[in-house]
Amino acid sequence: MPNLMQTVKSYGLTEFYFSLSVEDKECLANYSQHLSIKPNKLMSCSPDCDGCFMVNNGARFLWATAANAIPDGKYGFVERLLIHALDIADEPDDVAWIHANLAQVYYDKHKLDPAAGRKSITHCRELIKMGYMKSWARNMMEELTVYTV
């Protein structure tokens, strides 16, 4: 991955980056370090990059970084990144992955926070409306409904 500040700057995330705490900046550097960043001059993946995942915009950079932090339970950091990513996302695929990651974060928190379960359901409904990950979202909603009853 290129220099973190170069990436942040190239995706128009400088102001957002400077709004983060020192701890969040360290998390951003840590969880984004293995992402494949598409250079500005490269218009598509190389032929030997069959099926690779390339970060090519600010929203994708944020949600992919956030997704890397979910298994470590960095939920506050993840939520901050995903909320900003949702604000700037232009591509439907990115919006769907942001909703899916938010649904997962809130699902993981629902046993400690009943409001988190409702938030997870909201993001699952958004996925279903968009036509993405419908089966996964319905299953998650069903689990949350059973848990809250």
C-alpha cells in the first residue's frame, strides 16, 4: 500500500483523517496496511489480478479498513469509518457493503445494547431494498427477532 497520507489525500479524506483521535489514526494505519490500493493512473486491474479486490475510492478504503477491524472488536472505530463511508459512497456496491458491515457490527453488539439490534435490522432492511445479500440479511433479522422476543 502506498503511504497512508498519500492515500488519504488522494481519496479526499484529509479532513476526516484529521478529525480522528490518535488511537483511531493508529487503527487506520494498522487495518488499512494490507489493502490493495489502485494507483490513480491505473484504470483497471492487471490481467494477472483475476478476482482481486482493489480499493479505488474513499468510501471503499474506509469500509474495507473497517471490515478488517471488526474481528478485533474495534466497534467504535469501525462505526466512525462506516458512517463517514456511507456519507461519501457513490457506488451501489460500496453502499451495500457499508450496510452489511454496519449490520454485522450492531449484530455483534446487540446482546449488550438492545438499540444495536434495531440498528442491525435497519441496515439489513436497506440491503434487502437494494437487492444485495438478501438471504444473509433475512437470516440475521430472523435471529435478532428471535433474540428480542
